[in-house]
Amino acid sequence: MSVKFIGLSLGIAVAMASFAVAQDYPTRPIHVIVPLPAGSAADGIARIVLPAAEKILGQPIIIENEGGAASIPGTSRAAKADPDGYTLLWGTVATQVSNPNMFKALPYDPAKDFTAVARVVGQSMILAVPASSGVESVDQLVEKAKETGNLSFASAGIGTSAHLCSELLKLRTGTKLRHIPYQGGSQSVLDLMRGEIDMMFYSLAQFQPGVQSGELKLLAIAGDKRSQFVPDLPTMKELGYDVVMTSWYGVYAPTGTPAAAVDKVAAAINEALQQPKVIETLKNTGSEVYPTASPAEYQAFTDAERARYAELIEAAGIPKT
């Protein structure tokens, strides 16, 4: 039997196996690891989207929360799972992009251990200041930062989008800003409302109570376009500041997962994201739907984001721990 014939036979066998997966998958419940606590923003969005995808796939999707330690334990468990399409990861900027640039030794390598499935939603960072500060524009804030050299900014933790967005503003404007990291976002927003913090980038949903009470002033959005939720709020780029940062969520599978299974999950998520009820519920979280045309497109987006964050973290001088 010739080598050429053997190769052709193997190719046919692989194609038939892939077809079988596409036809049969899924035949049992799918487990999605959310590497953050129940009740977190990431968990809330997963519980809006995944039940809709579950109905499309025809099998239960079981959400497993494993929070703590910068999302590392849950992400590591997903990376080591059998690549059969029945264990997936609810990925975040931290798990896929910032963590590999923030930690010296991770128990997983997102570039090697995961393949992208589908991007779900994004939340562009919004810049807010205490209404009591009297600051009415980004220009005024930057001028004040240069004059005082001691303005503070809060974040929900080192390496989060809220932290890195402020670091990007520092680099773009040459200002000195003092970072005050919190263990989560709620307390940091309260301190911002009280005027104990000078500025902060965060999601609209977190700022909304302060805006409604008149204690917070929104200055701009760090998105590549204006938000449908606050269409009158200009982007940082419109104002002359090259500051773009979006916190996003998506689904990943362990590397080696059959392409047919990846494609089927991706199609189900993208279909779920088109449902009016899902879109309307996501609006309450301040999230905008960002479906990707294919897993390959989402993989390219993830790779580009990882490179961009690596450059930013190095330029900002944030040491690896």
C-alpha cells in the first residue's frame, strides 16, 4: 500500500470523524467554566446568553463558577479539560490577554491551550469624575492632572481593563496619575462618588447609579465608536486622545477540540445573540453585542488584543508578579 494511499485514507477518516461530530454533537450536557464568582458581571452575562444557546443546541449548558486568584484556577482547569467540546471556558480580557502579560508563571498558556469559539459582548470603558470636582471635560482633567501631578484613579484590580485604560491615558498625555486598586468595583465607585478618588474608567452599568443621583460626571467613552446607551458622549478619539479600551467576554475551547464542535457552539451563540429578548436583557448590563463571523475571526481578534496589551503593560512599566 503506497504512502500516498495511506495519507488519503487517513484524510478521509479524519473528515468522516469530523462529520460524525458535526452530526451528533452535542449528545450530553456541556460544562462552561466561568472563572469568576457567581453574581459577578461576567457570570451575569453568561447566564443571559448561555441559556438561549442551550435551547438551540438541544443539550443543557451547565455553568460552573470557579472564582478567585485572578481567574487563574478556573481557567487552568478549562485548559486541562478533555478537548471534546463538552468543557468550555467563559473567557475574559484577564484570562486571555492581560494575565499572560502580568504573571511570570501561569499554569496555562492561552495562546497554546485555547482556541477561540465566539465573542459575545463588549463594554467600552467610560471615564467618570466626581460631579463635585467641577471638571467638565477630558481637557480640563488632563490640565488638572498636569498642574497637580497627584490625581488618583481607581480600578477593580491590577491588570483589569479599568486599570490599563488609565495607564493608557497616562502614556498618551504624559501625566502622572496615582493608582488605587480595589478588590472589586463596587467600593471604588462609591469612593469616586464621594470625591475620595479623582477619576476612574469603568463600565456604564457601574456608573449609572452615580449618574442618576448627580454624583458622577461622565466625560468620554474609550470605545472605537459611540455607545448606543449614551450616544451624546464623545469617544476619547473624537476628543483627540488615542485611548481605546473595551472589556469583553467570549467562549473558548481547549486546543484540540474538534472544529465541527467549535463551529456548532459558535453558531448557537451567534444565533442566541440575535434574539430580541437576549439583546434587551444585555442592554440592562450596559453590554453591546459583538458577535464574530467565525471562530477564526475571534481568534485573530484575541491574538491582536494580546499583542496590544503586552505592548501597553511593558510601556506602563507594570512588573510581572
